[in-house]
Amino acid sequence: MNHKLVDYFRHIAHLSDEEAQAILDSMVVKTFPKGTHLLMAGQVCTEAYFVLKGCVRQYSIVDGEERSHGFFTEGEWVLSVHSMMNQTPADHFLVCAEDTTVVVGTEQREQDLYRRFPRFESISRMAMQKVLAEQQERFAAYLTDGPEQRYLKLSKTRPDIFQRIPQYQLASYIGVKPESLSRIRKRIATRGKPATSRRKA
């Protein structure tokens, strides 16, 4: 399981066996129970997490209610990019939606690797650019898509999420109440049925 992080970096750049081993040797792996907050709003983000197993949900409090903004699962980085880069308080929470195992990354561990392998600095920069691009793409789509589009996109790109996240949290992610999510599901299911089935119904 720990090799998932090495595989992630190998998709970005070639790694020698020595470099791959250095990543493995530097890893700090932790498991957090469901419900554990990795980051609270108002805190400055000092750690980045690479998910080996489990799911982390990002949310904020709007008008006294939780509003989900993203779900991060195996093979993804979880961090508050703006907070970490600018050392400013985060405006959202990161919570384990399941029992979750992560590699914990800190700036100190990064610097130690950079001293031993200077090439890691450019590899890490490429990894961060990838994370930023993914987050910007997700955010841009969220602003332009309507609730049904968000639901359809999530079902196409992240079908496992529907088995891992409660309906009320999915509803908050796509921007509707749970009862509206049920109506969206029924409407999509009805459209997907053959015409003869609809007539019989």
C-alpha cells in the first residue's frame, strides 16, 4: 500500500531505485478514525496528506449548515493549498469520512529530501501544479454546472462516492436539499428507462 505514493511520483517523473527508496524511508503513515478532523477552519495548514486508503471530505459552514466542497480518496492529495502556501488561516474543514490511512507530508520532510536529492524539488513542484490544476478545474466546473450536471459528473467520474458518502452530504455538495437530490435521481432514472417501460409504468 505504501508504494502508491512512489507510483504517483513515477507517473510524473522517472525515479531511480535510490530515489524511490528515499521516498519510502521518509514516509510517515498514519491512520485516522472516521470523524477525525485533519484541519479546522481558522487553523493554518502545515501538513499535506496523500490518501492511501479511505476518504476525506472538505466542507465549510454556511449559514450554520455544512456545505461539502470535495471528496478525496485513494491516490489523491488533500491539503488547503491557499492556507499552506500563504500561511493564512483556512476557511474550511478537512474531515475523515471513513477510517483513513494517509502519508503525512510536512515542509521539513520535503526539505530533507531536497537536500539529499535536489531533483525532488522540481518533481514536487510538478506534483503541486497538478494538484492546483485539478482543484481549479473542479472549482470552475462547480461554478458553471447546475445541481443535475454536478450529480451526473460525479456519478460518471466518481461512482464509488455514492456508496461511501451519506446522501445529505452528497446533496450539500451538489447544492440541494436531500429531498431535491432524491427528485434528481428519480428524474435521471426515468430518463434512462426504455420508452416501452415508461409506457407500461
